[in-house]
Amino acid sequence: MIYTMMNASRPFLFTLLVVSFVLQTLTGWQWLLGVEGTLALLSLLVSLHAARRMFQIVAAIFLTAGMFCVVWAGVPLARFPYLMTSNVMLISLLYMLPFINRVIRIGGYDRHLSRWLNIRSGHLGHLYIRSLAVSYLLSLFLFFAAIPLLYRVLSKHLQGQDKHRVNRFMSMSILRGFGIVAVWSPVEPLVATAVLITGVSYLSLLPWMLGLSAILLAAGSLWGLQFRKIPLNHQDDGTPQLAPSWSKTGAFLLALVLLIGSAFALQTVLGISFFAAMTFALLPFSLLWAVILRRFNRFISTSRKQWKHNVNDLRHLLVLFLSFGFFNSAVSKTHLFQLMEGPVQAISQWPALLFVFILAACLILPVIGVHPLVVMSLFGFFLQPILQIMNPLSIAILLITACLCSSFMGTFNSTVTIMSGLLQVNPYRITMWNLGFGLVFGGIGVIAALCLL
């Protein structure tokens, strides 16, 4: 009975939490921070029992350590809610993301972009590069929904091919496109978390990540050379193949530019962080886009139907973000970072060794089941003193590229799990197929981070 009430109240509490964040950010009223913190605490309490076991364990560790720090620092009990607010922005961003996802789908942009795969290819290498590029674009806002869509389209083109080759082809092209675009995505939680941890601005980070993304896309395309000698047999099943339109593709890319531009404009006008500005921009931008597409009523109807389900799915990440945010806020009240200063300075004498160690941990831990956001959060804590010595931009690039390797080779990551279910293969096999690219992906990030020190 109690759990039923908790589950029923969760969507409303999450919504009130987001509303309080928006109002507090716009007004700057300090008393709203207390309201926001209280709602965050209540949201955490009603979500903890329903989160996945790994998130429950990690949250318990962060909360216990945070309480120890609160007692150590002598923080008054009345200030406790204020320690819960540091990561509410990330929850609010995730709350708003389904709106832009929905308008893309009702506008048919997902189906349209997939038509680029229908262009006849002379061999499997051409199709690999094209599927990598389409995955890159679709994953930007559709996230996990892009994976089954691309799987269905590619399955038609790969009929008659060796089953092992097809599975390897799809796990490489689809998942790698997902990971490559995520390094600069303005709505990727790992990017937003890295920005919060290091304190760098997204505007200063974006040019570097766009450049890295282009390099990684080129490196990923080179993998298609191994398929260039395999002819592609085009089978006509009688279904008309609709040709892609440059104008609709251009409209999608223009909308992306306008969304990022509107977030930057809000950041400048309101004097807030980029990801807070993106949180504010997503809903009105989606509404305006739906009006332009003449799909407003359908957008509202679909949003109403899916609201509770989408909000309820936030519970796992909410538990992680709020518990880690509480821990970080509690630690900042103590002298722990000063105590760590000596050992950290010693470690910072060998940045290359440190960076390679972080990359190795980010490659290995997701393979054994540790979520990449947990990995980033843990490193974010231990690297805080280093941010006073090393370039924070360098650390941000390292964390993003190292942790995003899990998007295409983390055995228990959601993307790999979805692909494993579609292909009906062991997820560890997908990990092995993408291991080589994971080393290249992370290695390029380490080199870029070292160059910026």
C-alpha cells in the first residue's frame, strides 16, 4: 500500500521539483531553495525503493558518506534540504528531453532520416558509413529509440548476408554513431555532468568536442573499409522505397542549430548555465516546432498520454544524481579536500599515467556492470583537488570521452543491452566487437586532454 502511494506520487513530486528549480533560477529567491531541497528529498525517498539495485547501493554509499560529512562539519539540521539542490538541474534537463524527442517523431524526422539508408550501395562498406552517419543524427535526440528504428531498416538491406556478419555490422555502425555524437550533444547527461563537475562552460567545451566528434566519425568510418569487398545484394520485396529529401534533412539540422542558439541566447540574457538554459528552452521550442508542423494537438495528446511513464523512468538517475549531489555539497563543508591536497599533487606530476588509469577504469567498470554516470561521479569527487592544478577543460574532455566508450561497449549499458536483445547475441560479444574502437575512441580523448594541459 505504501509503495503504491509512493509510485503514484512520484510523477507529481518530480514535476513540482522541476517547477521549483525553474522558479528559483528565474527569481533568485533563496527561500525557494529550501522548497526545492525539500522536494528533492521527498523525490529521493519515493524513488529509492524502485531504483535498480546498483543505483540503490551507490546511493546508500553516497548518502551515508554525506551524513558523516554533515556531522563532521557540524551542519545544522535546518540546512539539510539546501544540500540536496546541487544536481536538480540535471533532473530538470532529463525531465524536459522527451518533449523534443516527441516532436521529432510526430514530425516524421526519424523515419525520414532513415531513408538515407535506402540509397543503393555498391558494397557493404558504403552502407556502413551511411548507417554510421544516420545513427549519428538520429541518436542526437531520439537516444535509445534510434536503435530499434535503425535495426529494422538495416535488416531489410542485409537480408541474405551471413548472420554473424550482420550482427557485427549493426552493433558497430549503430552503437558507434550513438557514442560519437554524444561527445558534444547538448542534452547528453554525461556531458552535462562533466560540465558540473569541472565547472567549465559548455561554450568553451563545444568547439573542442565538435572537433573530436569529427575526428572520431572519420576514424569510425575507416572501419567500414573491412566491408568494402562484400557486395550488397538489393532485394526488391515490392515495397516502394521512398527517397530522402535534402530539404527535410536541412530543416532538421536547422532546428538543431536554432535550439542550441536559443539556449545560448537564454544563457546570455539570464546569466545562467548553458544546461539550465537548455532546460528552459526545450519545452517552448518543442511547442513552437509542433505548431509550425501543424501537429500541435497531436503533440499535446501524445505528451499527456506518455507523461507519467516518461517521468517515472527518471527514478534511477534521480536517485544517483540527488545522492551524489548531497554528498558533494556535504563534502564541501568539510576540510577533506585540503587533506587530499598532498597526495593529489603527487599524482598530478604524472598526468599521462593518471589519464590512462582513468580511461582504463572507464573501459573496465561498465563492462562489469557499473554505470558510466557512477564512474564519472566517483572520479569527479577524487579529481576536485586536481582541478586547481590542471586545466579543467582537459579534465572535462577526458571524462566525457572515457565514460562515453560505454555507450557502444559497456556490456550492461542500456544501448548495448537493447542491441543485444534485438540481435539475440550475448552482450559481451558486442563488447568484443567494439573493443578496438573503444581503445581508439578513448585514446584520442586522452591525447586531446594531454594537449590542453
